[in-house]
Amino acid sequence: MKTSAVPQASVSLTGEDTILVSGDLVFSTVVRLLEQVGPMLTKAPNPVVDLASVVNCDSAGLVLLLEWVAVGARAGKRVRFLNLPPALVGIAQLSNADILLPVAD
């Protein structure tokens, strides 16, 4: 019998401003990621979330990114994203939310 892997995700601070997200941005991981990354966003002077190590994502991942933008805005910060996964970009475009995701240069 084949067992499916349990979705996992992790975060790490890779610089003063850069937060690296790894693993899965899916329904079962987003609440924990919101709790972990929220404080990092408010402490970083110019927060950038790097998604280069994201493996899987779904619409819950898109909602998480939009919530991170809101968390940053409430703290007076402009959250930006690096290396958005193509699947996440596709979901964002389909829902006309792509313009709400600031991309880092």
C-alpha cells in the first residue's frame, strides 16, 4: 500500500530582510506558516519572502501570501516576493489576484 507524504513546510531567516519558505503552501500548512512568518515580517526593515524552495501550492497558499501582504501593511511594511512558483502565479492570475502580489526586483 502506497502512503502519501504529509505536507510540510518550514521557514528560515536568511538575512536581515529575507525569509525563505520551503516545502508545501497548502491548506494543512498555512496556519502554522502564518503564525511563524507574521512576526518575522513585522521585524524585518524591508521584508522579502523567497519562495524558491516551495514544492507544492494551492489556493490556500495564495491566500497566505495575500495575508502576509496585509500583515506587513498593518506594520507599515511593504512585503515583496521572490521566486513565485508558476502554479501559484497561475492561481493568482486565474483569480485576478496577481496584481496584489508585489514582486521583489
